[in-house]
Amino acid sequence: MVVPESERVEYKCELSDSLEKEVVAFLNSKAGGDLVLGVDNDGSVVGLNDPDGVQLKTKDRLKNNITPSCLEFCEFALSENEGKYVLSVSIESGWEKPYYIKKYGMSPRGCFIRVGSSSETIPREQIELMFSRRVRNSLKNIPSPRNDLTFNQLKIYYEGQGRVLNERFLQSLDLLTQEGEPNYAAYLLADENGNSVKLAKYADTTRVSLVENEEYGYCCLVKAFDRLNDRLIAENKTFAKITPRRRLERKMIDSVALREAVLNALLHNDYANSAPPKVEFFSDRVEITSMGGLPFGVTEEDFFSGLSSPRNHELMRVFRDLEIVEHLGSGIPRILKVYGREVFTLSENYVRVALPYAKGYPGSAYDTAVSGSGGRTDVGVNVGVNVGVNEGKVIELLAGNPRITAENISENVGITKRQVERILSQLKEKGSIRRVGSAKSGHWEVVEYEK
């Protein structure tokens, strides 16, 4: 079935002079879209004579003729059907609207937006409104409180992905103000800063009886997330039940939802007001709070639909580079899939998600809740730290942090590094996990795991 041209689909028989106009229109729209070259307006495939050449020219024109830089929001894919080649360009909604054709500047001649199945010029008043939102939402324009910043930790993370930050990385990652000084995003990613994520534990369902108060930060935000994530994995107990046929397990909190909630809090927090995100454990739930409310211009329906409109574009760029976040806009739907809208509180001043704890398996003498940080049994019968238990813990750690090291697994599970390596080898042989990429820069992928 042929998909007709629409607000999100545009066909072109060949590479034409209107390329930049169509891409700019998708970048400035709320949902982005797909530009397909080699297809007629009616959806019939005509093919491209020089598909590789067309792809190179398309990338070059988008790189040089559109401002701000847009290639990170474009994905290119060549496909072939009965000898006819088609180039698809998938374009995400850009973070730094308005985008415009460079030679015409930020004017109605250079700015376009998708309206139905056509690309229309943007009135000057709307262009100015878009620009004001961009300035208001970006840490790029806020100078760092300090200029003596170092970035050794950030460079190590990039090297772990097989990438090297050159001498101009501050400029390429938008970590400088217009005056060429480090901005607040650079400050948050520096080796030393004044930012931290708060973690608190309470004795009951209220904030009256504080049991523990910790801070994770004062370092590169990526490192702070790693440390915090390891702690969350340790706090997230596994409920287990031994049956005659197999061992059943489920986590106290869904691991994926917990990780996504914390990432959202870190990346969407309003750092401009010096208010850090926080994680609070109660007797019946965990609450993750980011300050600042929804980003300017984002409605509740936009938020719950997974619309990607990050408050802190520069931080999101770095976390995407390091493959800590995968797909734009996928975090909220992943939480909704498990818990629903009722776990969210959207306020003018903050966004909070409260994830309720799951219950243990009822009616069994072997019902246990094993802490993620070791072999401590909180209820029921202590089944010990046997190989099966450790395998489940290792898989949970890999699911929560695909780049966790054998040393960190050893610390969390309470076994030796050699035992960890043996368990990893056994899980690979069973097909439960697989290694993606090299031993140094790759990551683990959980193939099958029953919560």
C-alpha cells in the first residue's frame, strides 16, 4: 500500500533545489518527518540514477546550507526494489528552532514549517517567538560560574566509545557561550562543579523520618549518573519464589522505568535555577523529581505522547553520543507501558514520577526479597547466594547498566571478579546475554529475562 504525501511524508523524484526548504520545514515542525528521493508525488518509485552520489550531495548540502547544524537530526537510508534505488531521509524535530536556509538568514525567505503536505514560510513574528524560546531553554547562553574547568572524565567516557575529543570539542558540543567562554552545560560536564543529585531514604510513607541522605555529584554529570545508577540497582530488591519446576523472580521496581525516570530527571532539570534533581525512597514507593516543570511550549499531551523537546539540548547531545540514551522521546512511553499516567505529577515548578513497589510472591514459604547489593534476605527463607541467584543479579545489573564493568558487578553482587567472568561466560553460552561491540568500548545486551 502506497503511503500518500502528508504532514510527515514528502516525495521527490530527484535531488532538487527545494531540498533545503523541505528539510528546514520538517526540522521546524513538532514531529519531524521523512523526505524520500526517487519517488513520484503519487508514491510510485522512479529510482535514482546515482544513489550513492545523491546521498553524498544531500549530506553535503544539509551540512553547509542549513543553520543551526542539523545533521545529527537526520538519518539516511538507501533501499533497492526491483533494481530501483530510493534514498530516505528521516528528519527529527530540531532542538534549536528556528532552522533556516543559511543564504537567506533567519527571515521568512529562509524559514519554513510543515503545514499539511506542503512547506510554508514562517511569519516574522513566529520566527522571533521560536528564537526567544530557543534562548530561554538553553544552557548555552548561561556562563559557567568557573572558567578553570577540566574535562578528563568526559574524555574518558568518549574514549570508551572509540571517540576522541579534539581541542575544539567545547565548540563542537555547544559548550561555549557566544562570547567564547564555557557555558553552564560545560560546567555540569566538568570534572569538578557544584552540582549534585540528592538521594534520600525515609522510614515510612512521609518525609518526617529521614533515614539516609546522600549526594551523587560534584563531578562530570555522566559520572554522577553512573554512580547513582549503580546505587539504584543495589536498592532495587529482587522478589523470588522457588517452585518445583523453576525459580520465579521480579524486581521491586521495574528496572527500565526506574532508569528512564532518573535519566529524564537529570536531562530535563532546570539547572539555571540551581535546583538539583532528587531521588527519594519511601516505604511504599520511590519518587524522582526534576525541577522546572515542562519545557516552555510543551503541553501535557505532548509530554505523554513522547514528544522529544529536551530542556537541556547540550546535555542530551552528550548523553546521545555516549549511547546512554537511545531514542529521543522513548523514555516516557517506556514508563507509561509499565505504570500508566497516574504515577506522574506535572506542576509548573517540577515534574515528579512516583513508582510504587511491587509485592512479593504470596503464599510461599520460599518467598524472598534479596537486596540487589548482596545476599541479604529481608523476608521469608534465606535461599543463599548460589549460582542461579547470582545469574539473576548479574542479568539485572546488565539490564540496568549495559556498560557496567566486571569490577562493578563484583562489588554489587559480593563475589569475586573471576566468578563474575565465569557467570558472564555461562550466560553467553545459554544465549541469555550477548556482547555488542568490542570488549573495551562495547556493551552488554540482555536477550531474554523473565521479571
